[in-house]
Amino acid sequence: LCAETLEEFWDYEHQVDLEAFSTNTFYSLLLKQSLSVTTRLGQLSTEVKDLYQGVLGKLQLLRPCLITEERTGEGYETLRKEVEKEVVRRKSLASQLRTLLDSQLQVLGQEQQAQQKVHGAFTAHFRECTRLLAKAYSNQPSCEQLQQNVIQRLCSLVDEMGELVSAECLRQGAWGLLGEGIGAKLLCPDTGTVLTKDHIIGPDGSLQVSRAVHSDPVTGLIRPNAHSHMLLSSGHTMAVPPDFFLHPQTGRVMPIAGNVAYDPSSSTLVFTTDSCTGDHRKWENPLLSFIPYPTFCHSDQPLPSSCLRCLRPGQRLQLGVPMADPDTGVPVPILAVTIHPETGLVYPLGGVHTCPLTRMPQPIQIGSPMLDPRTGNVVLTTGVSLDPVTGSVLPVGGVLLAESFIEPLSGQMVLVAMFKVVELLKMLSEEWGSEPTFHQGSERGSGRQDHLPAVAKELQQAWGRSLHCQLQLQTRLELLLHWVIGIQQDGGTLGDMPLSGSDTCLPALLGMEYPDPMGSGLSVPVLGCQTDLFSGTTIPLAGTMEDPDGKGLIAIRCGSQTVDPVIGVLAPVVGARLDVSRKTVVPLTASYWLTVMDQIDSAQVEVLQREVCVRNSYWQQQRQREEDILSDLDSSLFQCLIRVSQAKFDQVQWSGTGRQLREAVTELQDSAQTEAQRRTAQHSHLALLLPPHVLHILTLGDEEEWDQQCVWHSELVSDLDKVDVCMEQVQEDKEKWTSQGGQWTASLHALDKDLRQRELWEQCCTRQTELDSALNALLFVRHLSQLRADIAQAVLSGNFWYREYGLAQCNEHKPCVKAVGLLQQKALPLLERLNQLLEDKQSASFSPNTCCQHISGLSTKQMYGLEMSSRVWTASVPVVKGISTQSLRDPVKAQSQDTVAALQASSTPTHKSQTHSSGVHSQESQPMKEPAQPAHISVPTISEEEWAKLLELSPLFQLLKGVELELKGWACEAGLLRGGSADKANSFADVLDAQWECEGELIPLDSAVLNPREFLVYQHGLFLLHTLQSLKLTPSISLQIADSLPNNNYFNNAFRNSFFYQEAEETLFVRRQRLQSVGGFSLLLLHCLSHISVKDMSYDSNPAFQRLFFKVLQACLGELFQARLGVTPSEQENNLCVWFPGQGSPARDLTGTVAGSHAASLLDRLHRPSRGLLSEDEVEKIQKKHRVTSLLSQVEGLLREKSS
């Protein structure tokens, strides 16, 4: 019954909802489980590798010959021969590739020089035309002869400029600008006659011959119809290929590939050939080559290609931006685009090909080597194309002709801007020549003259754009040349690859397979190298990983799939990296590589930006000075010509103007020399901070700029000399014509005068042209340097158009940088930034020097405790408005409140009599501006022992301590430092002295401005000087107090920042802050006098200094004992003679003598507290207590002597 019931009815709990079942969800769950299992297996494999390495190391330590006795004979020799053969092959290919790159760079250089020659001459003529027009439309009076000379000169310059532009169009093949065009002529399908542009396109832009052409609704191109024919330049006719279009500006038929580009900013197609109209759009991003979408041969239907992928959401469509390769998923740069003819979708094009040198899959990049499929020779990659059969992306090789292949519009825009300048100047010159006078011409031509700055700016922008495109490509080829030179030298060796089971090694070559060094028995390819920062050795990157399908260990290869250890999904492998913690090689996924590529070193970028800002400021200042010099020279010469033409020779004044111009030229050259010296000094500093290739790009044009600067200076000086000669001839002509008197009206003399004036005008014009040419050459070199600086920043920040996508390629052919150099290169920018931050916060933080100025009645121990408190906590607690950083952690807890009260009590009278630093004023003004803010923050007090324990527990402190010890050890090994106690002795510095720095200027201080306490300490110093001089221990010198000290070379002196000895005047200057402590001032004085006596101010370890210093201390301590007794040396000797024989002395007389001497001694007056800190009653109580204590101690001592 139960069985029958189960067969007839199904329990609801056992039902399966097939409608809610999703196969995608089911398989995604299975995929997640599979990936998690694979990830766990990979972790276990890594642990097994670590265990294997550990066991192997232990075995080698126990029996070194146990592992090395395995067989290495036949297999090692075979592999070694293969490596040597591969090295020879790569060197041969590198030699061919180097020849190609050298010739390519030479072609680019020649093209750049040809364009610069034309642009320099055109710009020089344009500058002169601008000056002539400015004179023409001014209100300055002039004679008819001078007017004719100016008109003739202007017309001649405009004609020469037109000829220059036409010749340049012929050289570059810009036939569209000359009224012609490139391409074949379309034939009428009915009559067979040639169709011109006017026949095809109407005035309104509509197509008039619909049987011959049609408009593509997706791309907007004018496409010839099927079965249309065209007439070639040779006179033959042929059918129009399917990938041709009709140029709307010339009416010629030409291929789409290479003549049409895609503008990513406007998402439109633009014509890159025979662009006759000037496009005023700002080309912020480079154009992308447009490749027609592949179609079937017998129809216009597109291929069902599955090799193309659209952009991901948020991805940019720009040249050089990474995209995923459709086949492998490896990041590759975007080089071109195509548009689907039916859907209109834009597909970025980029792919992977096999590198002929390494035989590894590499991203297709501009300029990278490839094998020509027709000849098999090595060529340079110029772009990409689509396979007409499969639709896959293929590299295209050839010759890179300047900017014609990547930014063709930049060169044509320069020619278009030149044509605009010529047309505008022609209109102005014709209008000016038709007017009888200057003033009438100025009324009509002033409107057109206002357009000159606009066309000049357009020309400058187009020229800068063209140079920028050329330098981008040139920089890419130079970086490739550097890589190829390294391969040519050693075959591209990436260190030594150890062979498993032996101690032998072989040269590691990129892409070549070796036995797994981890002992798995697999052959693994070398995917790169990485430098060990601790040992400085180069480690080849080759290893194994876990198969994502669960098949065990497989070799790490580019393009294979693996489980990303971070996000846990399948990702393509793009290389390998070294896990520093485990010392194993792990796969490098695409997502990880993109993340690392986007990370830039902000410290290096900041250093480079500062250098570029300094250079830009220098270039702007020099440009302004040069323009001022040329403007003053031109106006002065024109005024002289006007005076000569009007026969006003007495008003011709050139000597003063010439002298001022020469002074300006000298100042200009001095500034250039200073900048050249600065760059030379800065180069060694930047070499430690910036990557070598970035520094090379930045400083590539420095020598050429200096050479051109010298040429420009020579031209200026030579021109001024020639002008002086001309002015001397004018004076001679003046005397000649003056001697003839009334015969000036004679025709012969009038003709002589006109010829002389015309000759003088032509000489001036020639001088100005030479100066303009020299200046344009200098400006061109500066422009190149400025563009190179921008490219250096782009390379460092990752915005370079042709950034390196060689994922497994070693960019340095032989890493010769040691670990210390790498650490230094990374640490220096960070230390510079830290120094800058500390300097910025210095004005807002609490200054120990200011604290010393406020504290006048504290002892040395109290001052040191307060200064240490401020110095430590100011660096750790941020300074907030209205919050003081004073006394946040005072080691002496009992003195913290008294110290703050003393500071507040002594601040008011001190501010009235002394000058304070900016930091003091800022701290005093904050409470007045924001009285509502609290004055202090509550921070728990920590003792020195607890603070030391906290530091010992800090991982960062331990890391820094270890780095410091390693750096000191390396420095001692290199001989830069001496280890042991000598090093510590040499590096000792006084605690207070270390807080100061010499200001760089000696400012003596009059003793009259000292307060009573400081004056008393100063008198005590004079007493010490006199005492030591009387004892014949120190020479006779004078002592003065200084408010500021100059720089010195007392390097190993403990008090180097507290004094300065003027040897010529025999005067010792001591910093005023030292007067705050009697003991410190006395010790400093004895220390300085000992150095002065031995005539060695630098080394405290000098035995002669130490001997004299201890001798001086002995003498001063003896004088202190005498001062405490209050007797002269003779009286002391008598007392000692009386006391010692009887072993006794009257207690009452000795007590009275000591008490009287204590009341009158100088030491008691020095230690007496200031009235600004204690009241009179407190002072009397302290004195009374001190007298009683002193008397009781003396009596106690006498009683002990009696009892003994």
C-alpha cells in the first residue's frame, strides 16, 4: 500500500522546482568551488616548495657533496650549447635592429631639421614684418624715402614667405594646399569622363552623381559605388577597390587606411591627407588610425568576427591606453579603431604577436621589432591591421616617417597656419602700399592688423603640436635603442639561472626554458628578472604554479590562466614576480600588473616638477629680456634713421643707448651662465632621485641650448659693434655734408644722400634679420627642451603615448646598481619631502631657542628638560590653532606647573626689551585672534623609562634602527665612517648647540643691551679670561657677545654653532643664548680658549687640545675652591701651613670665614634667583635656609674631624 501510494503521489518536500532552477547559477557555484580548491592547492604547493627548499638547504649543510654528486654532465652541456647558440642569434638580430633604429632616428632628425629650417626663416620674416607694420600704423613722422624703403622691404618679405611655404608643401607632398590632390580621378559610369569635385558635390554639400558615389550612413564617408572605375596618374583605368573613399575637399579617390583617422574627443572621422581647411579644434588627445571593418570578398557583408571586443564601462579610448587582448586577455595598448558597418560600434584594436628576439608573446607596440611575413627580415612595427579572412589583429611593419603615420594633421596644420599668415600679410602690404601716407593706411588697416597676434598664436600652437608628436616617437625609439644595445652586448642576459641538483649556473635569457630551479622537473621559461635589495643580485623569474583545472603543477607562461590569489577568479598570466617573504616566484596576473602600472612614485614626480618649474621660470625671464633688448634696439635704430632722413644729425644719440644695450646683453649672458652652472650641479643630485632614462630625456638638450646661447650672445655683441661702425659713418657723413653747406640742394649730393640712407637702411635690416635668425634658433632649442621636460614628466607619471607594455621584458640590460644605491634612490625623495614638511611647520611649532630666551631663572637641568619636552612632542602632536604645544611632557613632574607659571610671568617684560623671532609672534597672536579656543591640551605625562620602553615596542622604530645599523656598517666598510669609539667621539655635539645653526652673518651685540643677569655672566667670562691669561695658559684675546654668527668649518667641535673666533682681530664671539647658564657659558669659554691656544678649532680629539683643556679645567677648579674660601692664594698657603701640622683648626674662626665668604662670593650672586621669578620674601627665606644649611654642614664636618 505504501509503495503504491508513493508511486501515485509525490511528497511535496521531495519536489524540485524546475522553473526556478538556473544552469548559470549552478555552474557558477561549481566554478567557485573549483577555484577555491585550486587556490588551496596552490597554497599547499607553496608550502611544499618552502619545505623542499628548507630540507635541501639542511642537506647541503650536512653533506655539501650529497646534492652536487648527481649527474650534470650530458644534460648540462646540451643546455649550455643551446644557450650559447641562442645568445649568438639574439646578438645578430639585435645588431640588425640597432641599424634600423639608428637609420630611423636619423630620418626623424633630418625631417625635424628641415622643418625647423623653414619654420625659423618663416618666423624671422614674420617678426620683421610685424615690426614694420607696427611702425607703419604708428603716428611717428618719417620721410617719403624711408616710407618707400619700408614698403619695399615688407613686400619682399611677404613674397619670400610665400615661396617658403610653397616649397615646403612640395617637399612634404601637401598637394591639397597647392590646389591639387593625391589619388585617382573618379570616372562617370555613363560617359566615362573624369568627374571633378564640383561635378560630384554641390554647393550645399549634397551628392549630385548618385550613380557613382553614395554616403556611408555609419561612418559618413563618401564611398564609390560598386563597379565604379577610376583613372590613375599613369593614364590607366581600373575598378575602384571596396576600401576606397572620395576625398570631399579634392574630389580624388584614395584608400581609407592611412588617410582617415578617428578623433576620440569628438568621436568622428577626420581626413589626414590633403586637409585644405584649417581645423580650429584643440587636439588634446592624439588621433587613432582608422581601419576598415573586414567584409566578405563577394559582398559587403561584415565578417562574423569574434576576435574584437568593445570597451569596458569606464575605459578610455585613447592611444596607448591598455585594453584586454581578445584571445589571451593580456593588457595591450590601443593603436587603432574600427567601426562595424551595420551596428556602428567602435572597436579598439590591439593585440599580441611573437617577438623575434625572445620568441615570446608580446603586445604589439609602435617601434617594436617584428618579422616581415614576406621577407622574414626584422622590421619596425608601424601599426596594426585586420586579417581580411579571420578578422584577427595583425602587426604592420615599415618605416616611421616623422608624424605622418600617427599624427599627420599636426604637420598640415603648420602649413595651413603659414598660409593664413601669408594671406593676411599680403592684404596688409597691398593696402598699405596703395595709401599715399602712413596715417590713412593706419585708419583702414588697423582692423586687419589686430588679427596678427591671433594667427601668430595659431602658428605657434600648431608648430608645438608637430614637435610634440615628433619627440614622442623619437623618445620611444631612443628607449628601444637603449634596450637593443644591451642585447647586442650580452644577448640580454638576466643574471644566472641555477640548475636544480647542482651548483652550476647558466646565463638566464628572456623566454628561454630551463629546468625548474625548485626541483619540480618541469621546464619553465624565464619571464623577467628582479633585483634583490639585500644582496644586490639579479634573480631570474621562472617557476611553476597550480593548474586551475586541478592537473597539478604547470610552468608559469604568459597568456595562460591562473587563479588570482587576491580576488580568487581566473585571470591571465602576464609575467612573474618574486615573493620576497617566501623567496619563491609566483605568477603575475593582469589585474595586479595594471594596479602596479598605475602606481607612480609621487616623491620622484615632485622632484621632477620642481626642476621643470625652475627651468620654465628661467626660460620665461630670458625670453622677456631678449624681447626687451630687441625692441629697444629696433626702436633706437628707427629713431636714428628718422633723424638722419630729416637731417637732424645733432639729435642722433647712440652712445648712451649702445652702452645700456651692452649692459643688458652682459646681464643676459650672466644669467645664462648661472643657469648652466645650476643645471650641472643639480644633475648629480637628480641622478640619485630620478630613473636614468627620465633624467636622460630631461637633460638631453642642455648642451645644445648652451651652445646656441653662446651663438646668440656672439650675434648680439657683433650686431652692436656693427651698429657702432654705422653710427660712426653717419657722423662722418654729417661732417661731410655740413662742410658743403648750401650745396645740399644740388642733384649730385642729394642722390649721394639718398643712396647713403638706403644703404644704412639695408644694413640695419640685415642686422635685424641675423639677430632674428639666431634668436629663433635659440627659441627652437628651448622649445625642444621644454617639450622634453613635459615628456619626461609623462614617462614618469605613466602618461606617455608609447609606454612600455613589454610585460616580461627587462628594461635594464645589466643591473649594475647595488642595494645601497637602490635604497638611497628611494629614500632621498622621501627625506626631501620630510624636510620640506618640517620647514613648513617650523614657524608654527615651539622653538627651543625661544624657550631659552624666556627662561632666565631656571637651572641648566630645568631648561634641558623643558627643551626636550617641547622638541619631542612638537614633532608628534600636530599644531592646531589656539592650542599650545609647550610643556606637554615634562620629565620633572614637580617643576611643570612652576615652569609654566614662570614662563607666563616672564613673557611680558621680556617682550618689551628684546626682539623675537617670527615663531614667537605667531604663538602670541593666536590666543588674541581666537580667545575661545583652549590654551592647552591634556596629554598624560610619561617618564623617560616608559617612553624608552614604548619606543622599543614600536615596529617602525625597530625597522629604522636596523636600517641605521646596516647603513653605518656599509659606510664603515666603504671607508666613509670610522667605527668604534672614535666615531662616537667625533660625532658628539652639545645638546643645546645641536638645536642651533649658524645664521651666516656676524652681528656683534653691545653689552649695554644685556639684562643684569646676562651682564653678570659676561663679566664672569671676562674674569675667567683674565685669570687664565695671568696663569699663562691661554693667549690674550677679547670677548664679545653676538646676536648672529657666520658659517664656520668647525666640523668636529662640540660647540661649533655657539661661537666664532676672528683670528685677525683676536676676538672671540659667543652666542647670546649661552649667557642663560653660567656653567654652560664657562665650559664653552674654557673649551674655546683651549682650541685657540692649540690653533685647531675643528677636532676635539686632538691630543694637544685635550691635554690643555684638562689643564685649564684643573686651574679653574682650583680658583673655584679659592673663591669659596674667599681668601687669596697666599693666605690659603699660610692657613694650610698652620692647620696641617696640628691636624686641627678653631671651629669658630673657620665657620665665620666660610659664612662671610659665602655671603660675598660671586658664585652665590650668580645662583641667586631673578626677581622676575621669585618675590623678595621668598628670596630672603631661601638665603636664610641656605646659610643655616651651610653652617650646619661645616660644623658637622669639624665635629667629625675632632671625633676621628
